[in-house]
Amino acid sequence: MPEYRPIPAKRKQEYEEFLHYAFQPEKGPKSDEDEGDKPELGDRRGLFDDDDLLCVCKHHWFSARIRGEWHEMAGLSAVASPPESRRRGLVQQMLTDSLAEYRENEVYFSALWPFSSEFYRKYGWGTATKYTRYETTPDALTLDTESAGEFRRVEADDWELLVSAFDAHSERYALTIDRTEEWWRHRVFESWTKDPYVYAWMEGDEESNGESEPNVAVRGYLVYDIEETEDGRKLNVRELAYTDEETYRHLLRFMRYHDSQVDSVVIQEPESTALLDLAANPRDVECNVRTGAMFRLVDVSRALETISYPDGATGNIVLRVTDPLVDWNDGTFELDTEDIVLCDRTDATPDVTLDVNTLSQLVAGYYSVDDAERFGSLIIESKDAHAHLGALFPRENVYLREGF
């Protein structure tokens, strides 16, 4: 059986060739050209047959907000295999070994951005986020907003200025990542292809009167690039964060100021259609809601013991869980939230039956119990079990904005 292990630094070029063929084959074979000096985030892993590399992936180690508290979460990315390694079950083995590594490191949650939701669904991940993609003209962003405050371009060394606005915007969403300085510098202010512009909107009193620092605060910011397309220039907003509705309007005003430079503006935001209500003519705004990242419980028992539950959601419930990838999740578990939260295997008759995908979506807050019955695999044996499960896992706003 192939061996799962870290990919050493000396084989980085080979690892990158795997990714290039998987995700950019139209560009032809990868050359030995200089890749630049940007640091590489995450840990490379691969399956090896002796010394032959068969397939690869990468692990990022995050702290994410899950059910109102911070928990360690692994971000799986860069899953790739060359054509000569495909249809041999190697990616399935690598995913299994990855979950085993997470579990060994007491990381009980995993997320990924799928190239195909169908592919990862069969291995136990479930869609956990949606996002809205708007495309419109700068003129459509002409709102009844008075000019105020100051727009200021910020650089990577200014990353701390943006944290309060990011936190204020993100605290309302489950699966928010607690960003490190390294992530701010190398994933917000830098990009794989071309680095973006970052502008902040600031408001406050710059007069300190000699008593303290000027009272100027960043209330919002946007991260964007400008690309040349067949239809003209396009301003692509990669990230948008703001403390309140007024700040949101000012950031839209900033986009509007590019009417002499770009033909269209693309904005990616959490699932919402608010811009259709703000725009004077919503027919000028193209709005598409799309599925985003997927989420999975690495270890059902330990994950359910780790998270917090709403006040009053106490008692016992028996869950029959199926997992297509790892046997430690496949079985019947009794979740007891009466006093000390415990979740252990049991021979008791199940109150509910579901697969690990659907359970993961309930834990993330993406599904309500009714959603899980309608769209997932959830089968509930009684009204009491329905109410209890709903009390344990109320629906939440979920948005994982980080790309990895």
C-alpha cells in the first residue's frame, strides 16, 4: 500500500507540477522558471510508492468559529494526481490518511473548497456555505450617500488597522477564521497570480489636541484587482468587510469612483440580495447565489463533545451515523448534554439516522433540522427527537471567506 507522508522541500517543484497539471493544464507543461520569493503557507502531503510521488494535497491549520466558540479546523487544499495515478483509489486513501492525521492532532473539523461538490460529497463533506456574486456597472452603484471620511490605500505592514473591521463584519458568521499575521500578509495582501489593491475607509477626528493619538478608525475596507477582459476592464472585489450599513455604502461609493477606468464591477459577499434593494435600478445588477466551501466532522464523537450547545438544550439523543471514509465515525452514538457533555458509542435504538455529511451541515449551522430532512439524509423517529435535535443545532449564518 502507498505510504502517506510529508513532501520534502527538495521535491517542491514536483509537487507544483502536479498542481499545475491538475488546475492549469491549458498552459502546457510547467517550466523551471523562478516561482518568486513569496512564502508557501500550509503543509504538503503526498502518497508515495517507495520514492515515487503518486498524488498530493496540502493542509492548513486554522482556528475557526464553530457554534460560537473557537475550534481548531483543518483546511484541505491542493488535492491533485497526474493522469497515470487516477482511478486507483489513491485520492480516497489520501483523504482517509488526512483525516487520521487531523484526528491524531486533535483537530475534529475539516473544510475545503471543492473542484466538484459531488466528488467530495461521496467522501463525507457537505456544502456549508453559500455566497452571492454581483456583477454590475459602476454607474449602478450611484447611491444617495454623502461624501464623508477618507479612503486610504493600505499596505501589508498596516494589516492590524483592518482587524477591527474584519472582526466586526465576521463575528456574525460561523466558520469565520481567526486570521494570523502571516495569513493577512500573504493571503490578503498577496495573491498567487497578482497582488491586489487594498483600500480602507476611515472616519474620525484626526485632531489629537496633544492628549492622545488621533481618533481615526478603519470602519471598512475592500480588497480588489482590475483585469482586462474581452468585454473591457473589470474591477473584481475579492473581499469586503465593514462595521455597519453606512460604511458599506461608502465602500460602494468607492467602487463607483472607478467609472472612468472600468466597465464592470464584480463583488463577492455572504449570501444576501441586499444590493438589489440598494441599487436605484436593480435590473442593472446581475445577482447569482453560489455554493461555497464544504465542511466535515473528522471525529463525530469528539466533535460533538467539544462544541457548545444552547442553554436549555439538555438531554439525551441517539444518533445512527454512516461515514463512507472512516470507520471510527460509522456507528451509533449517544449524545448526552444534561451535565457534562458526552458522546459515546451505544447499542441503543437510534432516535435519528443520518450520514456524516448531513450531521456536519447541522453542526456548522448551514442546515436547520427541517433543511436536513428535506435536502440531506436525516430520518427522525419521533416529534420529540425532532424538537431536541432542533434545539441542539439551530441554524446559523455561515460564511467561510478564506480561499485555500
